[in-house]
Amino acid sequence: MTATSQTDILISGGGIAGLTAAAAFASAGFSVQCVDPAPPITERDAAGSDLRTTAFLQPARALLDEAGLWERLAPHAAPLQIMRIVDAGGEVPEPRTVKDFNATDISDLPFGWNLPNWLLRREMLARLQEMDNVDLRLGTATTTLFTRTDEARVTLTDGSRTTARLVIAADGRNSPMREAAGIKVHTTRYGQKALAFAVTHPIPHENVSTEIHRSGGPFTLVPLPDYQGKPSSALVWMERGPRAEELFNMDVADFEREMTERSCSLFGPLTLASRRTIWPIISQSAESLYGERLALVAEAAHVVPPIGAQGLNMSLGDMRILLDLAKASPAELGSRQMLETYHRKRFTEVKLRVKGIDMLNRASMVETPALRDARAMGLNALYSLAPVRKTLMQMGLGAR
């Protein structure tokens, strides 16, 4: 006989977004089942660990607080006080234009806080394991979705079935639940890949996130707490695919020389402090953020290049709206009216942000000297207008 369980919300996907959603909805009093095919890796140097980092921007903190997560994460977080944009698009890789966006111009808090993804998984799991209304099924995937107007039925790879009032698809850019619901996506491929890893450096970062533009894509250093007694940063290096593969396979000494040059030596010689990981870069947006009894969030709904810490913060914006709707009318959880409202409140903003980050990425990729010069002039022009600079900072935080 097939085992069947019942829950308010089934979350397909146990990545950072899915685990955050599980903690947030369970903290609000809903029963939650969270499933993911891959057991999470929660140690920095374990094979397969996610060495990317997530910068939680200011608006995310309230959601993390409500979910009972912030108190666990705060001791490990590196504050992001200044966002520094460097244009190094001249004949040689050296700064031509350096502009600082300082959080003190708009707030008494930092822009955000940076944490490694492997550590986020560790702390989020610890929070979920202490909650009675969370059923974690990690190592188990969703396979089929059958919906009616009043409930969804999901079959899992262990042969069991779950009946839920709402299914949240947080199962990534190739979302099985989105595909099961027949929701189409639009995808843009840039021919780029991103290298993600950690470095140490002799010159302290002083809580400055530094994004260096030259060609191929941005080269971004984001503050981390010290590692083995040395200043440390997370580094995301975007390049055209063949160049990224060449860098990924380079021996360590040559790679360190290349990345120090690409960094314009702003932090002194960079030393690799982890293994290298490599990721394809795409933009993607779903045609709809909902189906019957189904809400799409995070990369199931939208994927953007890693620029300006927008990816996961857009995902948390999805969750903020869904959670507020669920709390305002618990009896309507998963109803067509609730999901139509979610789509209406999020869809236009998601489309605008996907398009905006697409434009920024294309600008960062330019290789011809004339276009590089135009990019530097554009940065100068934007920065010199104080109201524009302030608006850009507020938009970067996720404000409208």
C-alpha cells in the first residue's frame, strides 16, 4: 500500500531558497514538507560543496528574522558597507574609474551581509530540524504533480504520495514541478561561465564589495570573514565559456597570477583558498509564476547572472509576497485568487529586474575599446548625479 501524507505546503527543492521558504512558512504556523533529490553538503571542503556565497540585502533580513534564521546566521555574516564599481577597460588592466556606493548615504545599516552557501545550508537545516511542523525529505525528489481546484497530489521517488494545499516549486532552473504544470520559460544564453571560489589577500577588504569590469563579464570580490588568519573574499569571475574553462583547468600558480592581474592587484596577490567551481550563465523567466495549486519561486521562476546580489534576493522577494498572502488569509492558501494575486504583485517587477541585469551583463561583456570607453563614461555620468546614485542604491536593495 502506498504511503500518503498530508501537509499544508509541499516545497519541491532544498536549496537555499527552499530551506528559507520551509523555515518561513513553518514559523508562520503552516505544516511543511520539503523534498530535494540531493542530500545537502554542509562542510566547506567536502566534495560537491557549494562555494558560492549569498549576499542578503537589507530587505531580506526581516524575512530571515521571522523564519528564526537570522540569529543563527548573524555571527557568520560579513557586512557589505560599500559597493565599489571599478572600470578597468583600458589598454592594460588597471582602474580607470572607481566609484563607491556607501550604505551610509541611504541607511544606518550595511547594504547587506555575505555568507557562504554551504554554511547557510548547515544553519538552515539546524533550524528546520528543531521544528515539529517540518517534514524534511532530503534525498527524495518529486516525480509527478496532479492538481484539482482544492488540492495538489505529488508523488515522490520513494514511492510515497503527498497531498498539499499549496506546492512551492523551488526546484531550480530545470524545475520538474514547473514542467509538470506545463509552464513555459524564456531562456537567454550568453556563452559565459562563472568561476566561483574563495581567496585570501594581504590587503583587507574593509567590508567593501568590489566589482571590476573589463571584458567577458564582471570580476567580483565579496567580503568574507578572515580565513586562517588572513583577509578573505568570495570571488565570482565571469568570462566567455572557452576562457572560463581554460582558467578552471589552469594550474594553481598560473591561475593565481591571472586572477591577481584581473583584480588590478587592488588587494595585493590573491591566493586560492578553496577549490574552483564553474557554472553556466543564463537569464531565464517563466511565462507565469503560478499554476493550479502551484507557486513558482527562485530559479524555477527566474534566473539572472550573478550581478549586484540580485538572484537570491529576488527569490526572497517572491517568498515575502507569498508568505504575506498566506498569513493574511490562511483559509485561502493555494487558492486561485491567492496565486493570481502573487503573480500580479511579482511578475512585472521580476521581468524588469531580469531585463535590467541582462543589460548590465551585456555591458560588462564588451571587448572593443570604444564600447569599453562608453561604459566608463556611463558609469561616471550615473555616479555624478546624486539623485540618480541614490535611486540606483535603493533599487540595488530591492526597493522600487
